[in-house]
Amino acid sequence: MSTLNSGEFQERLFADKCRRMHTHLLGTRSLLRDIGEYNRTKWPVHYPLARVAHNGLKRSSSVLASEATMVDTPQALRRAQTTDEIPDSEARLLDGSDLSVLKLDLRLSYHAESDVMGSLEESSIARLLDERLAQCEGHIDKLLARIADKSSKILVTGDLNAGKSTLVNALVRRDILPRDQQPCTMLFCEVVDASLNAGVEEIHAVPSIAAYDRNDASSFVRVRSEDLEDVVMENDEHFQQLKIYTNERPSEHGSLLHNGVVDVALIDSPGLNRDSLKTTQLFARQEEIDVVVFVVNAENHFTLSGQDFLLNAGNEKAHIFIVVNRFDAIRRRDRCERMVLDQIRDLSPLTYAERSDLVHFVSAHEQLAGGSAAFARMEHCLRSFTLEQRFKSKLAPAQRYTSNVLHDVCFLAAENVGAATRRIQEINSVLRDNMPRYEALLEQRTDASQRAEHVLDSGCAEVRRHTAAHLATTQLHLQDAADKVAYGGLLALWTYAENVLLAIVRHVEHEVAECDRFA
């Protein structure tokens, strides 16, 4: 058998870890479905409202030590503990008093001091948790699709006017996407190699991403290059995405989009602050992405919306590729670099730990104008992160998300064990306090039953005695009832006999009724 070279060995190892990750994701999804079913049909899952609500946006910066590279076996989960049992110093994915993936939105705003669920019924909270579990199942479905997809998608995102389109143009070394000093991108623009379109350079405007098929002309509208700027800036037709097939001008390290290892798509996105709808779409779209390239304007640093996006993406992506653009316009570059890195340290600790490879201060304009050493290094690191470190860029986010979900489940399980234990203790306390009274009531019931039986027996005996004596007396006086019937002579003898019989029967019935009334 021939010896495998390094590339073939890495491909086989990557495929094996993809299969393992697929199995872990399916198991996690099944667990979430079981919890949701239990929550809906058997007993509402206890949610630690007060503890989570008062922690607000607090997040843990500790992560699994093996997160940077995929491990052969999943980390064993320990016995669930209550929050009082977990040491504060213990390094783990979750803070002892917080959730990450299964956290419910408990506040009216991030700056509110009071939670909005304190007065909600347990059933209402259970419905909210059920919705959150369903969202997690949907996210796992996207992770499964992402792992099965042989290509890699790079989302270029950031605040308005950060230079995202310029960065994409610089990466493909072609002036494809329109640029402006004002924010100009109104929809998602996915740039892929023309080889995926039979080598033809085209622009497809896609009304529905789910229904798009490049071989089905009815699923897209072709856009001329000269009309691209108007479509990107205005999007009057409300397209969901532009699919741009282009021939990239490769760098000295080769093509990024069509590299011989895996097909890569660059997705330029609208700015985070354009409007709430597009911001929501961007938050949802990042779930389908392997690599997030977050573009920061060196003049503005990280805005609040950018921080929120990174915190949300951090639920599964421990490593974010950050490009600080327009660095050439900064006078005190050392101060700018220090301030940006301080923000990154708080927002994404693992990104900060590998800042030499994941954080870059560049100018896309300089690259388009004639080249930049800083940009070339950034491009090389992005290529390495996307292609050579697929364990980290494609599989580690799924591992991180799964680990976060499982640790959240363990946390909720511990809370429910604690809540159930407290409830059992309360019930036992009530039972102990009321046991003497209960036993006294049992004794009273026994005594009352005995008295009732005595009264019943006595009454029955008296009724029996009275009835026997009364009927005996009645029998002795039957002649009196017969004497009261008038005799009509020999010819009326039969009628007389019938009347005597009726008189005796009526007399007996009357006396029996008297006995019945006595009873």
C-alpha cells in the first residue's frame, strides 16, 4: 500500500472529523428535541430567571483548552451541579450564574435595570424556552449543512462605511463592487469564481436564495456590469442577493476563490447600522458562514452594534478574523492599535490570543493603488485560516456551539435538580408539620366509624324488634278488619269474600307502612 502524502492525510483526517462532528450534532439536536417535548407535554422546565436576568450581557471569556483544534473524543460531561456547588475559579465555557446559547431575552433593553419576565407565569416562560430550543435546533441544522458543504464561505461584515466592498475588491484584485465615500451596499453580494458558472463571468440578481439555481434562468435576473452600481446602491427590485461570477487575479500565493483545495465564496454584506431589518438579516446570515471577516474603520473602532455582532457570533466562533481598514489615515497608529486590541481582548479572548494571525491593520485603498506589505500578510493569513486551518475555521465553530449547548443543558439540569430538591423539601416539611394532625384525624375517623356502626346496629335491632312485635299484633287483629265488612247474604257470598280479602290486605299494607315509617 502506497504511503499517503501530507495533503492526502490531512484530507482524510478532516473527513473523519467531519463525520464525528456530524454524529455529535445529531445527538445534540435529538437531546434538544427531547427537552422540548418534556417541556411541552410533561413538566415546564425551570428557568433561573432572577439569576440570569440580573447578569445582563455578562459573558464568560473562558473556553475549552481544546477548542482551537478538534479533539478525537468529546470532552466528558460531569455530573450536573447546582450553582452553589460550582467554584467561581473553575475554568469552563459558562459562568456559574449565566447561560450563553439558551439564554432568553429577559430585558426591555440592554441598559434596563429590571427584567420583563419577573411577573410572567411559568407556562409563558416555558413557551419562550421552547421557542429558543427550536431556534437552536434550526441552528444545528445549518451547522450540519455547513459541515456537509465542501466549499467555504467568508462573510465580510462590519459597520457602515468601514470599507467592506473595497476590501473584497482588493482580495480579488479587481474593481468589481461599487465603492463610495457614503454607505452604498444595500444587499448581500456573493463573489465566486467563474469556473462555477462554466467559466462565464456573469452577475445574477437573486430574488430568493433558497430557490436559486444557476441552471434555471427563472430563478435569477441577469445584471449588466454597468448596471451593478445602481442595483447594489438602490435595490429597487428587493433582491435578496447578488451572485457575482468573476475571474480572480491571483496573488503570488495563488487564487483565493479557486485554489484547488476548496471553492471559496466572498460575501459582501450591508453595514450593521443601515436599518434594523438588514441588521437582523446579517445576524441570521452569519450562522451559515464558515469564516467571519469583521472590518473595522480605524477611525471609529468598534461601535455598539459591532460589539453586539461579535458577542452573538462568539456563541459558536471563538476565532474572528478582524481587519482594521483605513489604517493609513491614522496619525498615531500605535495608540489606535492599542485601543482596538483592548476592545478585542474583551470581545473575543481567543482572537486576541492569536492576534498576530487574526487581527490586521491595513489599507485596502493602498492595495488597490499599488500593493501593500501589510495587506499581503493579511491575505496570506486569511488564506491559511480558510484553507489550511479548516479544523479551526469550519469545524471548531460547530464544536464550540455544541459544547455551549451541552453546558447550557447541564446548567439547566442542575437548576432543575435544585428546584426539584427544594420543592421536595418543602413538601416533606409540610407533611412533617401536618402529620400529627393527620394522625389525629385518622383516630377520629376510626372512632366515628365505630360509633356509627354501633348506632347502625342498635337502630337495626330496634327496627327489627319493633317490626316483629307490630306485625305479630297486626296478625292477631286481622279478624277486626274482616268484621268491618258488611255481609250481603248468601247470594253475595263471593263478593263478601273478596271484600274481606281486600280489607285484610289493606290493613296489612297499612301496618307495614307504619313499620317502614318507624324504621
